[in-house]
Amino acid sequence: MFDVVILGGGSGGYACALRSAQLGLKVALIERDKLGGTCLHRGCIPTKALLHAAEVADTAREGSHIGVNSSLQSIDLPKVNEYRDGVVGRLYKGLQGLVKSKDITYIEGSGRVVAPNAVEVNGQRIEGRNLVLATGSYSRSLPGLEIGGRVIASEQALQLDWIPNKVIVLGGGVIGVEFASVWKSFGADVTVIEALPRLVPAEDEAVSKTLERAFRKRGIAFSTGVRFASATQDATSVTATLENGTSYTADLMLVAVGRGANGAGHGFEEIGVTVDRGWVPTDERLRTNVPNVYAVGDLVPGLQLAHRGFQHGIFVAEEIAGLNPRMIEDRAIPKVTYCEPEIASVGYSEAQAKEKYGADNIATYEYNLGGNGKSQILGTAGFIKLVREKGGPVVGVHMIGARVGEQIGEAQLIFNWEAAPEDVAPLIHAHPTQNEALGEAHLALAGKPLHAHA
Ligand SMILES: Cc1cc2nc3c(=O)[nH]c(=O)nc-3n(C[C@H](O)[C@H](O)[C@H](O)COP(=O)(O)OP(=O)(O)OC[C@H]3O[C@@H](n4cnc5c(N)ncnc54)[C@H](O)[C@@H]3O)c2cc1C
């Protein structure tokens, strides 16, 4: 009998296994595919490797602007893929070694929950005092739109060994704008179709506006506010038609309209666990409605991010060990979108803060990266926007500009420690860094701007 049996070895599942083992719990981890799950093999890591290659391509293309005479000869995509696979492979090996080095029983196979305390895998019954459901998510499509041929999801996009001349990206959320950014840097003609009125609709409106401006400048076309109606394809092309009759034709169409939860077909409902269209709802301590059965990661409604999965996994291990851990709510989880320019945020957007605190009770400040030395050196436009409760803490940080993802660490500490701009203002930010812009924004909102007019 194990203390913890975990179904799914992605970010949520393996983090739970590692922390459980660390706490001396007897743990079994069941994975049907590859340890590391979506993030390592089909998500965060391979896409960010492509985005890095895209950045190198842009740097080569634009070198002469700063007197470094370089040009982009070509993109050898099989070689780029080899580099990407090398990164994934090394991390995979490291993770396998880590799991092996702990006292974790790792079982390869497709598991099925057969009782609130048992999973069947490879014809064997694995029993545990606690079950952790960590089966993750999958690429969703729209009703009537099948993935196949020239209509692809992110999994197929990562398998490509050629660069489309023209590509349609259906969905202007995180995954959509990241692929749009990569393909544009690799030389493709890209059109993004987003049904909502703006790109990255989950971000603060000012961020969307700046991204749209930057995409226009980069020559990435997009349509917002009109819904996709249908797609047809033949041997040479795919055509997407919108509800207003506009149509776009390309070599490929990437469907990036979100991810569904993988809660069906694993026996969850049969043992009484509530499953809602694939999602497994939990209470704030990640308990499902069945005692001693927990759910973590993308399977649980909310933000679908690897670091949320890690946090969930660690939390459940500590909860089972009786450590009474602290839960971090989704609002406090940092988010980064790695397109060019990058986007990073934590907390409430201005609109959300107005709704929560009242329009008269919040103050905002936007520090333009134009005033930041390092950003000028990099040649990036963008801003850092702060939202605060008047007389109180910073409740939202929103950033856009090259490399701003690296600034999210401090931003999430400020949010989570409920720091007021006046608390941050006296702290020192090294010069010249982009991090300084975060310091400047707090100085300005605390009423003592340095390199700013407001
Ligand atoms: C293209 C893309 C880019 C992304 N980029 C980022 C990013 O930059 N940053 C970020 O934070 N997040 C990113 N994500 C999201 C991130 O990948 C997910 O949030 C994360 O992987 C969720 O972890 P998880 O453990 O919940 O699920 P998963 O990683 O999906 O793992 C679930 C695992 O369960 C296994 N499994 C399922 N059913 C069974 C069964 N019956 N028996 C045994 N095993 C089973 C699966 O094989 C899988 O390995 C990205 C996702 C995609 C698709």
C-alpha cells in the first residue's frame, strides 16, 4: 500500500511525486507516455527553444541597424528542431535521473482509477491511501473543425520540418501569438484570427494595444472581433472563412483556441469523482468531492500553466503529509507570454481592479520603456504598468517589451507580499537593467519619479 498514487507524470504529477518522496511518503507515479508531460515534450520547453531561435534570426536580420553587418541567410528547420530536441532531451534525462534517485516507484503504462484508493495499470492493482489525479490537458478545436491535413494543433506544429510560406493562426491567446511570432521571424506570412475584440484578451487592455501595434510593425496581420465560421482544405492550401464572409488562404492553419481537460475515460466518474466537461473541480485545498482523492494541474479549472502544476503538486504532497501548506490563488500566479515583444503580468488588470476596488479607489501608472537605458540599448518599445489600491498595495503589474518576462520574479513578490509602491520605492534596482524600469514605475507611483515626467 502506497501513501500516494499519482496518475500522470506531467508538471503537476511529477512535482507531487518528488515532494512526496522528500517528505518520506511512499509514492507511485504512473505515466503512459513520457515523464515530464506536455510542458517538457510538447509545450513550454520546445516552444521556447523555437522562440529563442526566432530571436537569433531577428538579431541576424537586424544587425546592420546597429552597425553589425549581418544578414539572415536561411533557417534550417531540421537543425533548429535538432537544437530544440537536444534541450528537451537533456532536461528529460535530468528529470528521469531525479525521479530515479528518489524513492519513487515509477510505473510506465496507462492507468485507470478503479476505486477511491486504487489504480489499475498493466493488469496490476496499485493501492494508495491517497490518489492524485494529474492527467493534464489536450489541444481543443472548435465544433465541426477537425484537426488533420493542413489544419494542425500545437503538437503537429512542433513536428513540422518545413516553414510555411503563409500560415493562419486561429486564436490570439498565448499559444497562438507565440507561434505567430516564431513563424514571422522564420519568414512566413502570418495572419492571426481572434474572435474577441483584442489579441491576448486575458491581459490588461493596454498590453493588447501595444502588442497589436508591435505585431503591425512586424508585419503580422490579425483580425479581431469576428468569429471564425469554417475552413476548407485541398491538396495545396487551407482557407478559413469568418462569420463576416472574409476569408484567408494559407499553407497551414494552426488551431490554438485553448486546451480541454483530460478527465474523461480514466475511471474518475465511475468512482464518484465529479467531472465537468473533462475538468475535475476541487475545493481550495485541491480535494475532489471524493475523500482522499486530489486533482492537480491543468485538469483543475483555472490557469493552465506549468508552474501552477508544480505548485499544486507540491501543495498536495505537503497537505497529505499534514504540513498545512499555504495555497497561492490563481490571481497571484505570474504569467508570461514569450512572443516578441514579451508580455508578463501578475494580479488584477486595470479593468478587474476597478471592478473589485471601485474605479475611484485605484491608481495606475505606466512607465514607458523609452526612458529605460537598457531597453533603449535593446531597441525595444513597451511599458510597465502598475495598478494599486489608493493608499494601499500594488494589485497588478503588467509589462510588455523584449525580455520583460525576466522581470516577473520581482513583480510576483511585490504582489504576493502586498507591497505598496512606497515600500518598493526605496529599494535599489541595478543600472542599467530593464529591472530598473520596474523600480522607476514604483518611484513614480509613490510620488517621486526619477527618469519620468509624471
Ligand atoms: C504549446 C504549449 C506551450 C506552453 N507553454 C507554456 C509556458 O511557456 N509556460 C507554462 O507555464 N505553461 C506552458 N504550457 C502549459 C503547460 O504545458 C501545462 O500547464 C502543464 O504541462 C500542465 O501540467 P499537468 O501535469 O497538469 O499536465 P500534463 O503536462 O499534460 O501531464 C499530464 C500527463 O498525464 C499523462 N496521462 C494522462 N492520462 C493518463 C493515464 N490514464 N495513465 C497514465 N498517464 C496518463 C499524460 O501522458 C501526461 O504526461 C504550454 C502548453 C502548450 C501546449
